[in-house]
Amino acid sequence: MNCVSQDPAYSRLKDHLIALTGLAFYANRDKLLTDVIGVRLSVLGLRDCSSYAEFLAVGEQGSAELDVLTAELTIGETYFFRDQEQFAAIRDIILPDILERNQSSRHLRIWSAGCATGAEPYSLAILLGRELADRIAGWQVGIYATDLNRSYLTQAAEGNFQGWALRSTSDEVKRECFSNAGLMWTIHPRYKQWISFHHMNLVASEFATTLPAGTQFDLILCRNVMIYFAPEVTRRLIRQFHQCLGDQGWLVVGAVEHNLENYKVFRTVNADGATLYQKTALPGGSMEQAPELPPLPRVAAPRPPAQPSVKQTERNPENMQGLRQLADRGDWQGAAEYGQRLLAQDRLNPEIHFYQALIFANLGIADKSERSLRQAIYLDRNFALAHYHLGLALKRNRKLRAAERSFGNVLKVLAGMPDHAMVRAGESVTATGLKELAKMHLENTDGV
């Protein structure tokens, strides 16, 4: 099927698709792109890239096919309360500032740009409803959530999520904010009331014209979206976000999307584990340290459970499945203790050390997480996912050269694996998918 790359019209089609979607991520990833195009040609019964380009150009038919193609090309990996340091900063710094300034208007307007399947806007609604309900009683609250992928928006509007999307969500929040049926968790209707979902192509030259007339947002989140765009597109988007914010409004971007040159029109505020941008009249690029705040429990942080009784332990034999079940429920403290008992039985099992690393990361114990990842790699030098997560941990700690080595090790380990092979401990992660993620982080290490 993959004679697509040899098609004389492929290069023009690729440039056209990148121009339409902004997904410069695929400029150097012909294998991934040609695989997807090859499948679409087969499904539609088309001969070549020229006929596919013509198909895309025909009215509603082409628009519908572009939606299908976009769904295949976009990566919607997201989960509730992703990057807890940022959510803590939103709760402790950004929202108190907005609510204080908007006392007279009693309006709160938030834009989740690139919302994928909805975990981000619903996380914001949960934060507001649980933490700030008294302060926003009687307010007009609007969370405007947009994405390029229409199928994601359909899922988001339904509000149904599998357990993996709630892996950083405490049992308490799950009980209060979701109903559960089998493997599916459904967001409670009260957390839908503020949110509206809309299709939007951020790369469109003037996306502000598709927003509600006259809207000035108090907070815009565009996290882990601009990493897929070309630098010139990213710079234009940041300028447009600035225009869409009201005076002293806030912008929150992904942890790997910081570049002071791009955000010089904003005031930069450094919080604990998060960098924030505010639209003010201060000289561009000025930096401030966020004010010291008393420590508060994180919204998504689980409460330590009671110690299991002997009978409970007997009913749950200690094995990898039991460890994963505790982690899926967000019982991180229980999972950590369970993992220690597993290690006492099998200290040379790299997968146990790997899961312990993820558990320690969710408990905020970064040093133990890193040590566990290194132990997993020591026991299995070809443990690609452990190399990848070590790279993420090193990157968060600004150890950029070491992070590059770890991401490079991912590519070395996976070099001989079939593209669609599942990686160890990957929960449906393919070799191709992990390679592309590692390449993306390598490309975005500079300037972080």
C-alpha cells in the first residue's frame, strides 16, 4: 500500500494538508502520514494523491473527509487534572485574581483551546464547582472549549471516559463528580452546565472571528497543542491569544511550550512548578515570582486510604494486575504500599519498578520516581517506556542533555521493532507512537 511516498503528487498533498491543519508535526514524518493517506485511498477507492486532493476540494464531501483525516492525524492523549502544578497555580493564583477583579461584572470566561475529548474543560468545571462554589454563586460562568477534531468533540459532549483518563483523579472526586458503569465513567450533568464545545481550526488566519462577538477571555488554556505547529504559526497564535484576553487576563500553555521570546508581550509569573503569562500594561517580558501561598491540598490529590485488613489483602493477591487496579482507581498511596510488597517477592522485575516510578510521580515524590525508573532500566536496558518516562522526568527538572539521551535511547531500543508492535507496559502504545513522541520531545528540548 505504501507507494504513496513515491506518488509525484504526494509532496504537494502533504504541503496542502499541513497548510489546512497547521500540523507541521508531519513535515518530517512521511512514514506516518503516508500510512494514513494510503488507508484513506483504499477506503475511498481512489487511485492516487491527485485524486485524493480533488476529493478533498469538493464541498461537503471534502470537508467531511478532512474531518476523518484529521481524526487519524491528531493525538488526543489527555486526562483529568493533567499537570497538577498548573492546576494548583490556576486554583491558587489565577482564579483568585480574576474573581477579585470581576466582582462588579460577576462574569468568568475561560477558553480551552485544543480541548481534545474534554478532560481539560471538565477539570476546570470540577475545580470551580468544588473549590470555589461559594465565590462564584450567582456568576455567569462560561467555558468555551474548542478542537479541530470533530470526533473528539462528540466524545467530549457525551462526557464519557474510561478509567485511564481519571488516573490522576482521587476516589473522592470520582464519587462526587462521576457516575460509574463498568469501565466507563460519566461526568455529572452539573459540571456540563458551564461548558460549550465548538469546532475550531486554530490555524485559520483569523480565528477570533469564530468566537462569540466581543468576547474577551479571563483565562485561555492552550496546552500541548502548539508543539505540533510550525514556529511562525505558534508566534501568530500567541499574538492572537493576547488579543482575545481581557486586560490582566491569563494564558496557560504546555510545559514544553515555553519560550520567553514568544511570550514577551506578556508578564511572566513563575509559580511553584508552573510558568504563567498575564496580559498587562507592564513592559513586555518582565518576570515576577508568584506570591508565597500557604500549602493547600491539590484538587486531584488522593487521600491516603486506611490500611487494608488481613482479609482484604487475602482477597486481593499481590500481582501486577492488582497493582494496576489500584493505580487505575487513583489510590496512589495504597498502590505504593502494594508495590513494595510485590518488590519484596520479586525485586528483579523491571515492570514493578516501572509502575512504582509512575506511582511515586503521582504522589509527588520525584526523586523516588527517578530512582525507580533507573532501576527498571538497569534490569532491562531495552525497556523503552522506562527510558521515555525518565526523559520526561529529566526534562521537567531542566536536565536537558540527560533528557535528550533518554529520548535517544527510546529510538535506539525501538529501532528494530515492527511499527505496530505494542511496547512493554504500554497499555496499547505502539512502537511507532512512542518513537514519534520521543522525536517530538527531542525537537522541543531547545528553548524549554
